[in-house]
Amino acid sequence: MTTDTSFERARQCFILGNTAFEAGRLDEAEKHFLASLLALPGRPSTLINLAATRLRLSRPADAIEPLRTAIAAQPGDAEAWHHLGTALLETQQHAQALRALDHAIALGQAKPAAHYRRGLALVALERPAEAAQAWEQTVSLDARFTAAWVDLGSLMRDLGRPARARECLERAIALGADDPLIRFQLAGLQETAATPEAPPRDYVEKLFDGYAEGFDNHLVEKLGYRTPQLLADGLSSTGADRFATALDLGCGTGLCALPLAPWVGRLDGVDLSAAMLDKARATGRYDRLAHGDVVDHLLKTERSYALVVAADVFVYLGALEPVFQGVKRVLGPGGVFCFSVEAWDEASDAEASAVGQSKGEASQPGYTLRTTLRYAHREAYVHALARDHGFQVCATQRHALRQDHGATVVGLCAWLRLPGA
Ligand SMILES: C[S@@+](CC[C@H](N)C(=O)[O-])C[C@H]1O[C@@H](n2cnc3c(N)ncnc32)[C@H](O)[C@@H]1O
């Protein structure tokens, strides 16, 4: 039974908890709310504040139980449903999070953050069009919600709406967001912007760390990716029949290892993404795997190679001069360099327009950054690089490399060789 004394103790602790929470002393706030609940168990407002504290302490899993208890006692509390949606979202329980957030909004929770979080849940549930609506709603409620502008901009780019994407990203920058990735995305969307030489490294790293788990299945089974096999098949054009040592640049999960197996003795790899490298390591087909940027690695490795391969990696590198210099450094006489690029020319521009727009001739010769945030390179640029770095071009071939949003990505594969033994 609740006595006046315990009620008063609960009230005092509750007030102390609120004061500590407001001052950002979150550990202290949690202790006060727990003490308050000891004195007066199950009080919904205390449970909700305890949960809010745990959310701010980045312990969403610990917020769920008090919120469920509070909601059982007070099912019409929109704030509690919003917090529950947040906790479920942050513990990756996206479908349940969406239900909780929908409930919060139906109960009158009009905070822009509730709509923003709905958008995050919808993206995770692969419902991008609805996520875009949720974020449009967010920015209509709060035009200064920078994260919503950033995410809406990226999503609009993915949804093939470059003009709206540009507007959103420009709004984000105007509000003070100045992330290299936003600038990079804008460069891919603006006809007139100077083409950056490379993407922000942590963007590529995070992209592939997040993609590693489903990479092989998605790329090979769903997108019809076959560049590793194409590059291996074309090695016969180089006149060589075997390579004692090979380096796989941007080796990813190691998809090149199998088709290269009949051709190479020792195989090494390098990649920016640790998660992709873990998968490559698990194939058991690599002698040495290095974690890092391809150019840095080429400039510092003490190993030399008879073959360097790069399958679908230069889509993440615009300027290829530093790569060519590095490859030349590690290849012995007669060494072979083979790679793929997305083809940038009139024919492929027409095909690529289904997935985005290419920049005009005036922007940068040699390569362009597409709205897909992948680079495409001109065949003439590849030939000029080969010539300038002393390579002979054994063969180039155009191929359909894979699908992207229902369109065929046309690529160029090249096999180059240094003079010598
Ligand atoms: C599309 S995947 C291709 C992987 C593999 N070559 C294949 O054909 O399956 C691109 C890979 O290149 C890596 N990558 C991109 N830019 C890189 C860089 N500058 N240095 C090292 N690795 C990079 C990514 O981490 C990713 O694993």
C-alpha cells in the first residue's frame, strides 16, 4: 500500500531525476527515477522519464520494458509510444518500431522527430517511397530539421529525382550541414560542378561494411554481376598463360579469386572495408589481405606482382593517374593490369540516363561522377593513361556488367601489359 511518506519520497526523487535529466546528468537522473519507482512502483510518468533517460544514454534495449509497462497502464500516451518507437528503431526492430510510431502519430504525436523516425524505419523495411513521404512531412513540420533534408536528399537521388535531391541537399548545407558526403552527392547531381577525384573514404568504407553480408547474393544473383569472370576470361588476350603472383585491388568479398584460380599462383588482396575483407579471408584463397586504400597500398607494399586486377573498383575512384603510377611500381616487366570501368560515352550515356544523368563534355574530360555516386570513365582516357604509363593495350571489350534499377550498366574491360619478359 502506498503511504504518504513513500508518495512524497517518490515525488522528490522524480523531481531530482527531472532536474538531473535537464542538466544532462543522465546517470544521476536514472538513479533518481529508479529510486522513485522503488517508492512508487509502476507510475507511468516515472517509467517514461526513465526510458527517455536510457534512450539518451544510448541504451535503447533497456528503455523498452519500462515503456511497455507504462503503455499497459496508460495506452493513450502518445509520448510513450514515440519513445517506444525510438527504442525499437534503435534496436533494429523496424516493423515494430513503425507500428509504435504510427500509433504515436495517430494519438496526436505531432513532433517532426516522430515522422523522421518513421522514415528511418520505412527505409530499413525497404519502403523508400513511403519513407520519402515521411521525410517530406518532417521538413514541412520543421524546415530546420537538417538530418531530414540530408536523408531526403539521398533518398530522392536513389529514387531518380535529382532536382528534388539537389534542393534538399542544398537546404541541408544552408542549415550548416557540411559533410564531405553531402558535397560529394551534390557533385554527382550538378551538371556544372567540378568532378571530385575520389569519394570520401569513410563513405566507401561504411557503404561496403554495411553491404558485406548480402554482397555476393545481391550482386551476383540479383544484379547479374559477372565482371570477375569476364576479366579472367580476357587474360588470354595478354599472351600470358599463368601469373606467379597477383594482386586483387578492391578485392571485396573475394569474388575474383575463383575465376582467377587457374591463372594465378599466389594471390593477395587489398580493400578499404574490413567487413568485405573478412569475407575474402573466409574463402581461404588469398595469401595476404591488406586493409587500406588501393593507392596507399600500391605505393608502400614491398611485394611485386605479375598481375594486378581491379573488378568494379574504379567506379569508386575518379582520377586513375595515381592508381596507374602505383600499379606500375608493383608490376614487374611484362606485368599485366586488367580492370573494369563503367563506360562513359554517348552510347552508354543514353543507357545510363535510366539510372541517372551523366555530366556534359564540358565538366571534366576522362571521367564523370554519375547520380548513382559511381564514376564512369571514357575509353579514350583509359588509352591515354595506358600510353602515358608505358602500357600496351592488349584488348578492351564493352560488356553489360550488371543491372542497376532495371537498367543495364555498360562497362569497359581493359587488359594492359608492360613491355618486357
Ligand atoms: C563493387 S565492390 C567489388 C569487389 C570485388 N572486386 C568484386 O569484383 O566482387 C568494390 C570494392 O572496392 C572497394 N574499394 C572502393 N574504393 C576503394 C579504395 N580506394 N581502396 C580500397 N578498396 C576500395 C570497396 O570497399 C569494395 O569492396
